[in-house]
Amino acid sequence: MTTLPQSTHKKLGLAIDLDICVGCHACVINCKEWNTSNYGAPLSDQDAYGAEPVGTFLNRIHTFEVKAADKPAQTVHFPKSCLHCDDAPCVTVCPTGASYKRADDGIVLVNESDCIGCGLCAWACPYGARELDAAEGVMKKCTLCVDRIYNENLPEIDREPACVRTCPANARHFGDYADPDSNVSRMAAERGAVPLFPEQGTSPVNRYLPPRPKADIQTDGDIDILAPFLDTSGNGNTASGTSSTSAKGLLGWLDKALEAI
Amino acid sequence: MNKHIQPDLDTSPKVSDEIRKTTCYMCACRCGINVHMQDGKVKYIEGNRDHPINRGVLCAKGSAGIMQHYSPARLKAPMKRVGPRGSGEFEEISWDEAFQIASDWMTPLREKHPEKLAFFTGRDQSQSLTSYWAQQFGTPNYAAHGGFCSVNMAAAGIYTMGGAFWEFGQPDWERAKMFMIFGVAEDHDSNPIKLGLSRLKERGAKIVGVNPVRSGYNAIADEWVGITPGTDGLFILSLIRELLAAGKVDLEYLIRYTNAPYLVNCDPESDDHGLFLYDNDGKPQVLDRATGEPLPFDQQGVKPELATNYTHKGTLYRPAFQLMAEKYLVDDYAPENVAERTGVKPDTIRRLAAELARTAFEEEIVINQPWTDFRGEKHDEMIGRPVAFHAMRGISAHSNGFQTCRALHLLQILLGSVEVPGGFRFKPPYPKPVTGHPRPHAKPVANSPLNGPHLGFPQGPEDLAIKANGTPARIDKAFTWENPMSAHGMMHMVISNAHAGDPYKIDTLFMYMANMSWNSSMNSRGVMDMLTDKTEDGEYVIPRIIYSDSYSSEMVAFADLILPDTTYLERHDCISLLDRPISEAEAMCDSIRWPVVEPDRDVRGFQSALIQLGAKMKLPGFVNEDGAAKYQDYADYIVNHERRPGVGPLAGWRGEDETGSGRGAPNPNQIDRYIENGGFYMDHIPEEALFYKPWNKAYQDWAVERGIFDAPSPYTFNIYVEQMQKFRLAAEGKGELQPPDHLREQLKMAMDPLPTWWQPFEEALVDGEEYPIHALTQRPAAMYHSWGSQNAWLRQIHGHNPLYVSGEIWEQHGFEEGDWAYLKSHHGEIQVPVVRMDALNPKTVWTWNAIGKRKGAWALDQDAPETKKGFLLNHLIHELLPPKGDGLRWSNSDPVTGQAAWYDLRVNIRKAPTPDNLQSEPAIAPQKSPVGQGPKNIRYGEDF
Amino acid sequence: MHPAPSVIVFTALSGLGFGLLAFLGVNVPDVTGMTAFIFFFIAYALAVGGLVASTFHLGNPQRALKAFTQWRSSWLSREGVFAVLSLCVMGIYAACLIFLDLRLPVVGIIGSILSLISVYCTSMIYGQLKTVPRWNQPLTPFLFLAYAQTGGALLSGQVYLAAGLMVLLMILQYAHWTIGDTRLAAAGGTIEAATGLGHLGKVRLLESPHSGTNYLLREMAYEVGRKHAVKLRVIALLLLGFLPCALLVLTAPGHLSALVAIVLHVAGVFAARWLFFAEAEHVQALYYDRHRAA
Ligand SMILES: Nc1nc2c(c(=O)[nH]1)N[C@H]1C(S)=C(S)[C@@H](COP(=O)(O)OP(=O)(O)OC[C@H]3O[C@@H](n4cnc5c(=O)[nH]c(N)nc54)[C@H](O)[C@@H]3O)O[C@H]1N2
Ligand SMILES: Nc1nc2c(c(=O)[nH]1)N[C@H]1C(S)=C(S)[C@@H](COP(=O)(O)OP(=O)(O)OC[C@H]3O[C@@H](n4cnc5c(=O)[nH]c(N)nc54)[C@H](O)[C@@H]3O)O[C@H]1N2
Ligand code: SF4
Ligand code: SF4
Ligand code: SF4
Ligand code: SF4
Ligand code: SF4
Ligand SMILES: [Mo]
């Protein structure tokens, strides 16, 4: 396996926050929009207005439902684009050298003029992050917006991937995982992010920040409830069933409360 | 050997030739966009970072704007119908001919019966122009889409607190510590809500989603309350009961800023029963604790009672607060007693009440900012109650929606969290007292403008739009006893009323931007029949239909004359303070669109066409004294029209020196200034005026300077809406104006001046055993109603829509993956594919809205998935309720506002055999496409 | 995986072709002149035909030459390199044999070894893919080699060797299927693992990223019904081994029975190869909730 760089100076990638992704597909379309008229061949669409429209996208949002026994089911939106793996199998299988991982920043790219469109790299990717463009016959994948992040024709603040810039929920963050103090490294550490599908041994750079635990409705019983003002016991913690509240109790309380104002 | 070889990349390619900044219109959120142009073509669209609405982000629809702009479904030229209605057969004509036809149809109406023109403008962002035009024409029949959209939300907000969610206000995203969101899928404030939710998460605030469906915002909420549809009112009133019972309400706030202490006539025999006690100056009275005397509510130093019996001239009066407390402190609202209906456990209700109280009162925010209130009292600080709420159609699109929205506002007010730090905040031109709005006007006079604005907020029966003979003055029957406060009109009733000739026949139906034959109507097939129905002599029952659309929609096929609009990148527009601007809680803002590309077809911006048509018909306001056109086009109007002296459509850069904000003479360079500034104008509210706006002297003065008001207009919130009681009094037989007898009971129930809850009408009328299931729709974030399907990128995401079925129903019926089902309501039956969803209220099914399409529309293939598997729930919903057996057909609307009750739908479900052709039913016969079909394959971006 | 005709034809035919070449290189059968020409022609037709078929799978076949460059890391590249090498070496061997009647045993042996290495490389294109656990098992190269050798033996007329190899092949194929059936689970191939959401509960796809299809689904989310697969497996075993084997052993050797046996076997190879692809579960399809254990 000779063509992966031994190591890269930077490990640029994304941190994707599953706790806030609302599944809006904004990143999907902005990615398509940027990339169809920038790096490489356009991202084509077949049968665009027909019975079976199908096109090339570099980023897609899945929606999962997760159910644990005795808890209400939970919905998780799950964006998926290339994770720019350190041990990228898609690179090593490539017969032409078109697929490569950049030594300086770790971005995994396809050099389209070398690509024969054999599809093997897409077979080798466990995440489904590569799509062969049907019109151009070359492999397309997330470029980490390599033509944005260093682009001197863009204002500095815009030198980030299109999907990150557009995400309305701020669920996508871009940074350097080689730097332990970077935004993404810190977020990943704080939120206990783990690499996706480690069984596949790809050492992905991108990290997913897991959904935070949900307030569990089962715990209702343990939580303080309001003490009715007419509860003479003065003990606030009575889960008193149908407390027979009445307007009479209110009057006495109001009188005192208004005095205090 | 091991050397890593990699190509040299140009990492700084040219991005574009030029950026043109304008406003998105892939939905009504109105985000700022940077349109990157290369070789005269749109290359890339991104969010404008400086823009107050979206601060740089852009949603999927916004990014897909390119595909919308180059859509193959764009209309190319004006057209007149040559085939039968509904067929889609047209002939292209010139604009001169189109105007001539339109004028030949409408001018005679104006000369005799202006009301025979019904002008309804759908998803209109230029209502201040279109309403002005309708007013100049003289027809009472004008409204936009609010009646079928969310007038409950808007009207409840305005009657209760002088403003509403979304356009008129927003949560304090930066300070709220607990946030509850009710019945929202996307809402209009698409990007701001997402930006806001993300800020809440960053700050560790708690988000609670109340929604039968746990998707979108509810998926990321920290807690999900999977409420049963139509029961939010009960749930909220139960929260209110718990708060009242615990004394966890902000009494000081209630006393100072609301009508809680106002004395209410409690003598059922009195003609003024339920109305406030006023002094001779017309000021509502409160009972002063110090003196035991009634005093004006706004008297300095007054210390009002909130619970007392006070007899004045032999009549018993009690404070509104007390009436409220007595109403809710009963067992009906106890958590145990609402649990079954709402599907929310009693403990959950109690805990949420406790969390709200704790956050509001124990996590109080204090901002050290002195301010002065309208009574002249000075305050050293601003106290915040950091609980914020937001809600939308999930609570408003029910027949109990108005009162449910009111209940939510009451909850906010009891917690003291409106217009305070951490709570809910208004956006200029709001807050505005309900009495500061126009009242409805509906008296047509031949050849003259209407006697005043069409729409408004009735203050009592005298404001109803009813003719002397007791029949409705408006074709949509808005502002009648059936729905007295229909503040946005009732566009959804226009076609069926016009078809029935009830209350009268019309001649020309002129519509703009509403797909009325399809997804924006209930009973879509019935509507198609009404539009094509003929009288015995072979004429169409609705004689003439003029329609403006930009695209080959379903509605186009049903019009006789088509005025083709441009796309949003090709025209001038203004998002005006006279209408619904893009303001933020901290700034007054408005914005424009301008042609960043010129149309390559024979199309015109509808607003320009309307202005030109107005001039051709010599409508006052559109011609000068010499009869010449007053405005050339919309851009000319935007700059030069003045509503009041010095106040026009745009607030920014007014006056000769271009420094006027809100006020100032027209400035011929105004549009250029907007373009230079990125397409919008923003004027920050001073620090001292940032909160307590309805009562804050500094805000009131600032607003007057900006032309928002002509005089300071402070007011108090209405926990008790006296205007509603006036209608109730009439229902009780008091007063001169009397409702028809059959409506008395409904009015007594509906016009309760205190929020209340009743069972949704459809639910009450159908057999619960026969139709045990609630059926809903939701907006998908990546689609806008019907428009999205013509978009090559978006339609790949939502090309068809399954019916999501709760796990419970799924198992009960033994559904399996890939199954189909019959879904039946009292009105009809559809056949659709089903998918299981567990994160769903067990009694509920739902689907994405408006994905199903008619064959032949939108330049799509006849076999497009939208037309095959895609379906509309609308076929099951009817604009009328099932018969009650009283010989009358009641409308499927909220009895206060007339809002269409989309989400009251009740259905049953059965397994269906999987159809061989995988075609959903009903399948409507195809329409011909006047624009052909879109190309097979596309590669957008290959030119760059 | 989508059982694309081009890859089925490629792997099946080139396997047979290189299998036959491997025999021819060691002088089995011992032929020269015209007969040799016919044998080599068949072998080349199969091997080259297979390779050509493989280019139908390419998006940009005109750049196919670039595929020879990455032999250091890529099995596909190696496969190309070794295929060409073996075809060249065997070409020299065959030319000498046919036209000069000259036998160059060393060249032949080298050619045979190269042919087998080509087959091995082909097998490793699939066998290396961790993403397709069914393929990613040690038996895969043996299976491919067994197919090649059985076909080679059959085509080169080695009746009893062929029959023996067929038995071995049936065992191997059966083992490959049986082990293959456990591989996805062994590789942790669940939607919970793929999404990393397993700690929250059972995961299922609620909504696909798009309502239609995409390249990935077309290419990698193929599913065959369990029943259908079992039926096909039986048919494949019958065709590729049982029937031809019985035919060869039970009937008198002759051209007709050999031809029938070959036809049966090749049909079996295609059936088995179709299954090889169709049954292979790609882990990325887990994100689309495909391949859920029944
Ligand atoms: N992307 C996108 N954005 C849009 C639109 C669009 O088409 N696409 N349309 C725009 C328009 S016109 C409008 S009016 C707004 C509407 O914006 P929303 O109000 O967000 O729209 P709906 O999709 O109608 O969502 C209603 C929500 O209420 C829930 N719901 C239904 N019944 C009940 C109930 O009884 N109680 C509770 N608590 N929840 C309930 C539904 O599950 C759903 O989540 O969106 C606007 N924004
Ligand atoms: N079942 C169900 N039905 C519903 C709802 C629901 O929740 N459930 N929601 C209801 C609500 S809240 C609403 S607001 C309606 C929305 O329903 P509609 O208002 O009918 O929505 P659209 O599909 O957006 O249709 C507007 C029309 O405007 C056209 N258009 C787009 N851009 C332009 C333009 O620039 N100029 C012109 N002239 N025309 C243009 C489009 O082509 C389309 O034909 O649907 C209602 N229908
Ligand atoms: S834009 Fe952000 S929130 Fe929307 S789907 Fe993408 S990652 Fe999720
Ligand atoms: S995610 Fe897939 S395409 Fe991207 S580097 Fe990893 S293996 Fe390669
Ligand atoms: S498709 Fe292109 S990039 Fe992928 S392996 Fe083949 S040649 Fe390499
Ligand atoms: S980094 Fe760029 S290419 Fe990758 S998903 Fe985001 S927008 Fe697409
Ligand atoms: S929310 Fe999206 S579609 Fe709507 S205006 Fe903003 S960017 Fe455009
Ligand atoms: Mo709406």
C-alpha cells in the first residue's frame, strides 16, 4: 500500500453535530451548487424532470429512527459526506492513481483527468461517500471544498467549505484534527465523538458528535413539581394527584402577594 | 519508490465576475443572498453574511434557486386559453392584448358592480400594493392567503398582545433558558429558527418540542411532548392551572402591563355584561387597593386589586384576573383530567409547569438598563423571565386554533415573558395595539375606490362586513357572524362561494400566486370541478379567471388569461414596513429584490403589470390628473409612492439628503442605496428602547420618529379580550346588531373573552370509532409547497411522499414494508404507500405537504414520481364540515377567524393491495403543458 | 452488489481463459500446430474477451492504460499488469509452439504461473474489500483459482482431473457460501454499528436521503431474496459440478459429452458468478437500511 502518505501535516475535516442537525438538506444543495460549477466536472442529473431523476451529490442526509425499549422513539438526522480517512481504502484500490490523499492537509481527492471510472474506490468506501458521475464517467466525492478553503479570491471568513458556511443550524464545523486545540478537536473531545464505523479500519478524520441524552419522560416522578399555594403542609413535593385547587385559596394568597409588591 | 505523488491544484480559482446582492424568494423567509454572476449567468448563490435574517446561511431551497430560476416550467409569455378550462391548452399573446382583455373584462364591472371582481393574491409579499390596487378598483373582495394559512396565530397574537410570532416577533434566542416550540415543522422563519435553536443549544438552554411528530426541530429538542392533535389548548390551560394554583405568575407584570386588573361587569342582566368599567374619559378602571376607589388603569401610583367584588352603581364588577383564575382553577383542567385527551402524562404536565416557573422566576435575568414607562415611572433595570415560546400552524390550523393561540399567549403573559429579556420580543412595526389597526371595509360604490382598507380587526359587531339585508358583503363571507374576526379574509372559500353564487355571483376571479386548483385548496378535485362547471347555457359558472403565475402550475390550466410573472431574480420587489418587513427585535429593517438578471422571455413582474393595468383602467392612485400613468413600473412606485406624507414603501435613505429613516421625501436614488447596502436597510433600536416596547417611552418616541406611528401608542395586553365579549353579548340577544339564531350558541362558545378549548369540529361531528385517526401534513424543509417539484435538485430529495403511520396503528393493521393503504375521511378516500414511524403520536398519521402533482404540470414527465406515488391529503379534507342534520353546512374553519382547519382531519386506514402500477389514487387526468417538458439530462455548471 | 453483466462476463471468462492458459503453459494437452492454435485461440478469446468486457464497466475506457500504473497498491492495477504480462509471455510461448513447433518449457511455466497470478489478482480485487464482507474471506482467492483450474482442466480435455477439480470446486463453493453467509455479521455489519447510534437503541432508516435512487444504491444495494438465492445455489452446483461431473464419469469420453460438460459447467460458472455479486452485501447499504439480518 504505497500511495497513501505516511502521515499528513494537517488533518482537515468536519465535525458534524448530530445533536443539532435538523435534517434540512441545506448543506446537500449548497454543496451541489458550489461543486457543480467549480472543482472538476459538473455534478450532472439524469432524467432530471422525468420518471426516475437521479443525480450526483457529494453529501447526503439520512434520517434514522432509534428506539430503545421503554423510551419514546427518537429521530436522528445523519449527514454523510467523505470522512477523509487516514487509512483510506478508496485510495489504495485505485488502479490509476486518480484517487489520492494530499500529504499536506489529508484531503482525499480524485484527479478526474486520470480517473477511468472503474468504480472500485466507491466499492472500497464503507460510507457510501463516492458517486460516479453518469455524464462524465468519473468518480466524484467531497473535496472538502479544496477550492474554497485556500481560495484567495474569497474573503478570509468565507474560506471554509460551502456546506459549513450554509448550515443554518451550525451543525457542521471545519477544522484541523491534527491540532489538538482546534475547534473540531476540542468539540470532538468534549462531546465524546468516536470515529464512524471503526470496524472498517479506515481511521476517518471527520467526527460525529453524538446526540445529547434526551430528557427522559420516565423520570417525571423524580422531579419537583409546583407546590400549590393552598397546600397548607407547605411541603412542595407532594405529587398530590388531583389537588383540589380552588379560587378561594387563590384569594388569600393574592392578598399577601399583592401586599408584597 | 514510496514517494507520494499528487497533482498541483489551483486552490484559488476565480469564483465569479461579480456578486449581486438581493433577497431570496424560494420561500417567504426572505433571506439575503449573494448572487455570483459569471459571463452574465447565475453561477452560485450563497447567504449574505450581513443580512439580519439569515446572517450568511442559506437553506436547501435557497441554494437551489439556480434551478428554480432556470426551471423548464417557467411561463414564457402572456397566454389566453384556447381549449376547455383545465385542459392546459393556450395560445401565447402579447402584453398589449393581455391588458386589453383584462381591461375589457374588468372596467365594465367597476362601472357598475365593483364587487363582481374578486381579487385574491395568495402568497403575496406585496400586499400593501395589491390591497391598494383593489381598494382603488373599489371591490370589497380582496385578501391574500392568510385565511387558509395561519390567521389564528396572527389574530390571536394581535388581539392579545398587539403582535404575533414570526413576522411580528421572535424569541429572545440570545437569552432564553427554556424554549417551548408548539406545532412547528419549518415555519416561515426557516433560517432564523434554525440559527436560534443552535444558539440555544450552544448556551445549554432547554428546548421542548410539542408536536405529534418527532421530526425536524422536534427531533433535536431535549424533550418531546408527542401531543394528540387538536388538544394543545387543553394542555396549555392545564399548565396555566398549575401555575395559578402555585401562585407562580408575575403579578407585578400583570398589574402594570395587562388588563388583568380591569374591572369587568359581572351582572349577567346588564347590557354591558362582560365589558370593562370606563370613566368619562373612556379609560378602563381598576380598583385601587389604597383608596378602594376605581381609578384609571394608567394612573401613576395606582395599586390595583386583582381579586375583589366591587359594586358600582348597583352593578357588580370584578377584575379580569379573578375571572380568569376562577375559570382555570377547576378540575376540568387538572393534569389528570386532560391527560387522556392530550396524550400527555399528568406528571409531565406538572413537571413542565414547574420547570417553566423555576426558569422564569428563579433564573430571572437583570439588565442594568434604566428606562421609563408610559406612566412616566422610571425603572433602574430590565427584568427578564427567560422562558420563550414559539408556535405555528400545528396549533393554529384547527377549528379551536384561535383560542389555543390565545391560551399560549396567556401563558406567556402570566409568566411575564413577553417583551422582556429572555422572552418573546416584537419586531417593528410591532408592537401595535389591536385598536391601532384598521377595521374592515366592504362598501363598494360604482366607479369609486372602496371606503377604506379591506382587512382589519373588528372591534365589535358594528365592524362586520354585512350588508343592510343581512347578507355577507364579501364573496368569502369574511367578517360575518360565522367568523367575525377573519382578519386575513378567507381565500379558501372564494371558489366554492363563487361557484355557489352565495352570497352573490361574481364575474371575474383574478388570482395571483396561489395554486388554488391543487394544494392550496381543500377538496382539490371538487375545486377543479367548480372551476370547470358550466351553466345550462354553456357558460362557465365562474365566468372569467385571470391568473398570474411564474410557472406552469396546476392552477394555470384553469385560467382564461395568464399574466406570466418573472422569477425572483428578474424583478423589483420590496419587503416593506407597510406590509410584513424583515425587521428584527433589535432593529427596524426592510429590503428589496432587483433584477440581477434580465428576463429572457416575454414576462413581467406581476406588480409592474398590475400598476400598468391599473393605469390602463385609469384607477385612481395609478394615474395623474391628466390620466397619464403615475408610475411606470413597480420600481417607480416603490420609490415614489407615499402612503402618508413622507412615508412610503421603503424606510431607508429617504429625503433629499438621503438620511431619512422611515420618514422623508421620496429619494430617486433610494433603490441604488439599497443595492449598495446589500439589498436591505437596517436601523437599530436604541438600548433604552430594546425591551418593554409597548410601554417603553423611549421606544414609542423612536417609533414615532421612524413613521411607525404618528403618535405614541402605548397599550396593555389583553388577557381578557373585551371585543370578543361584544360578539358574545350580541349572541345573548343584547345590542342592535344581532346574529342569526343558528349561530348564537357557536358565538357564545367561540367568542369567550378568556382562552378556552373545545373539541375540534370535525372530531365532534364524525364517529370517533369510524374515524379514529388524526391525519396531518408537514412542510419538508427542502421543498416549498408545490414549487419545489420543478426543481431538478430538490425533487430528487422529495419526489414522492409516503404516509407515515404510527407504530401502534402499523401493528394493529399488520402493515409491512412496501405496503399501501386506503385512507378514508368523511369526504373521500385515497390510496397511498405507507411507512412506519414510531416517533409519532400513536393516534396519528402524517405526510409531507404538496408533493403530489397533477400529470402534465410543472414541465414534468407524465410518469414523474410526484404524479404516481406522490399524493395530496387535500382530497380528504373538505371546506365544509359533514352535515350536522340541521340542514346547514358549516364551514371547516375556526369560528372566530375563519382559519381553515386543515389539521382537524379524521380518517381511518385499511390495508390496500399494492397497485401493479404503483399509482396513488385519485389520479387526476393530465393537463397539457404550455411549456413542454424539461430536458432529459442536465449538467448545471458546465459553462463555468 | 449489482450483478453487472460486464463484471460477471469479465471474471468468468477471463478466469476460464487464464485457467486454460495455465494448462497450456505446462503442455497440457500436448499439442502443436493447428490444434495448438485452436486451444490458444480459445484461451486468448476467453481471457481477452473477459478483459475487454471489463472495460464496459468503465466510465472512461479511453484512459484504461492509466490502470497499469498503480500496481504497487492496487489489485485492479496488478490484475491488469499480470494479465498483460501473462498474455505476452504466453504469446511468445504459443507463437513458438504454433509456428516454429518450438517448445520453450521455461517460458511456458512462467506463463502458467503468471496466468494463475492474474486469476489471483482478480480474486483479490474482490477479496480485499472489507466493505464487502462476503468476499473478504480467505477462501475467495482459492475459489477463483479453483474455478480457473477446473475450467482449464475441462477445456484442456483432462476428464478425470476436471471431474476431481469439480468435486473440489463444489466443496469450496459451498464453503464460500456458508462462510460468506456469516461474514456480514462477523464484520459488525449492522445499521447500529454503521451509524454509531446503537447505544441509543435499535436503529432503522426513516427517510432515505432522496426519494429516488442513486449511483450507490444501483451499484451496491442489490438484494436477492433468500429463497431465490437457495434455488440458484442448487442450480449452480448442479450445473458447475454435479451434472458435468456425472456426465464425464458415467459416459464414455467423447467430444460430444465433453462439449456438453463444458456448456453445463460454464453455465454453472455464470450462475455462481451472478450469485457471487448479487449476494454480496456492501456495508454502505447499511446506511440505507438494506441487508438487515432476517
Ligand atoms: N420549507 C418550507 N418552509 C415553509 C413552507 C414550505 O412549504 N416549505 N411553507 C410556509 C408556509 S405557507 C407556512 S404557513 C409555514 C407553516 O409552518 P409550520 O407551522 O411549521 O408548518 P406545518 O408544516 O403546517 O407544520 C405544522 C406542524 O404542526 C404539527 N401539528 C399538527 N397538528 C398539531 C397539533 O394539534 N398540535 C401540535 N402541537 N402540533 C401539531 C405538525 O406535526 C407539524 O410539525 O411554513 C412556511 N415555510
Ligand atoms: N393538506 C394541506 N394543504 C395545505 C396546507 C397544509 O398544511 N396541508 N397548507 C396551506 C397553506 S398554510 C398554504 S400557505 C397553502 C399554500 O399553497 P399555495 O399558495 O397554493 O402554494 P404554492 O404551491 O406555493 O403556490 C403558489 C403558486 O405561486 C406560483 N409562484 C411561485 N413563484 C411565483 C412568482 O414569483 N410569481 C407568481 N406570480 N407566482 C409564483 C407557484 O408556481 C404556484 O403555482 O397551502 C395550503 N394547503
Ligand atoms: S445543513 Fe446542517 S442542519 Fe441541515 S442537514 Fe446539513 S448538517 Fe444538518
Ligand atoms: S470516506 Fe470513503 S471516500 Fe472518503 S476517504 Fe474514507 S473511504 Fe475514502
Ligand atoms: S473510479 Fe477513478 S478514482 Fe475510483 S478507483 Fe477507478 S480510477 Fe480510481
Ligand atoms: S466540504 Fe465541500 S464538497 Fe465536502 S460536503 Fe461540504 S460542501 Fe460538499
Ligand atoms: S429560508 Fe431558504 S428559501 Fe426561504 S428565503 Fe431563506 S434561503 Fe430562501
Ligand atoms: Mo401558509
